[in-house]
Amino acid sequence: EVQLLESGGGLVQPGGSLRLSCAVYGVTFSSYAMSWVRQAPGKGLEWVSAISNSGGATYYADSGKGRFTISRDNSKNTVWLQMNSLRAEDTAVFYCAKGMTTVPWSAFDIWGQGTMVTVSS
Amino acid sequence: QSVLTQPPSASGTPGQRVTISCSGSSSNIGSNTVNWYQQLPGTAPKLLIYSNNQRPSGIPDRFSGSKSGTSASLAISGLQSDDEADYYCAIWDDSLNGPGVFGGGTKLTVL
């Protein structure tokens, strides 16, 4: 069974940083692109960032460009989202999602349970 | 404001067929395939339809997707109470700086 387990969420002050992790089990991690998707309380889904299977290509939503960095280590079956200069509007549940293929534009067929990020003083 | 437009709500009675629309443009739906996700209350999203009309393993054939021009639709036949959820269309839009896009979501109520 494929499983995605996110961690690293929590309460952080505006301007602070957090690093989210997503450990992937039950699949050949290096064969799939990965993405992060967030959902603010009571709001819809928002795509945040994606990375190709090799890590050679990364993509960001405008909302996180310059502040967020996605990375992966295929030897550790883990993808990360480093978030700096956090703002109140970044408060959301962050989901890790596995792509169906190597490329970031493939559908997200497996999702993690989500990790809550709260940005507040 | 998403580049993909969905109706905020939809409803139907058990057994009925309902459709949810997703309207875009030539740079997104007109050029790429559409995926649909179901999010039951309090849970993570689940892939329902990929590549316009393909169902992942385990998704019943009551769910179907279609695309025409710059619009896509999700149809649910034989509506069940368990289908009450939020539904999102999604696409990759190369014309945007941030290319991954979700529609605003449609809340489906089973009356």
C-alpha cells in the first residue's frame, strides 16, 4: 500500500520559517513527480509547488515564489517544502501528493493526510 | 480567483444524475487534460478522474468525465448520499507562472 506521511507543521510567527516533510512508502519514489497542495480553513485547494521525479525541475505558484523551496532525496524517499517569510495568509493544511508519472503535470493519485501550518503572532 | 470556473454548489436526489462543469480557456483546458478530485468532509482529496475521462482503479463507473473545447464536466449517475462532497477540477496551465491550477470547487449536496 502506498502511503504519504507529512510532518513538520505547527504554529509559527509571521516572518518565520517551517520545513515540511513528506515520507513516501510502498512505491518506487524516484519514478514519480511530487507536489504540495494547500487548503486554507474553509477554502478550496491551492496548488503550491511541484518537483519532477529526478528533482531537476521545480515549479511554484506565484504565492510562494521566492519564499518556498521544494526538494527531494530519492535515497530517502522524502520530499520537503522549505517555507520562509511566512505570512498569515499561508495558514492552511498542506498536503503532499504523488504524481502518476515522472512529470509534474500528471494527476495526483495518492495524497497524504495533511499537516496544519498556522502563521500567527 | 481561479482560471478554472466551477459552480459553487450543485445538488441532486438519490439515484439522480448530476453534472459539474469546469470552464477554462484555450491555454489550459483547451491544451491539456483535466483531472477531477473528490474531497469528503474532513478528509484529504482523492483522485476521481484523470486525463479527462479515465477512472483510477477502485473508482466506480458511476463517475465519468468529459471534455469539449475549453470546458470539462464531471457526471455522477445513481447519486448516493456518500457522494456528498466537494469536487475540484484541476489542470496544468503552461501559460501561467504558477502552472498548477485547481478550480474553485463545487459543493455537492445530496437532498
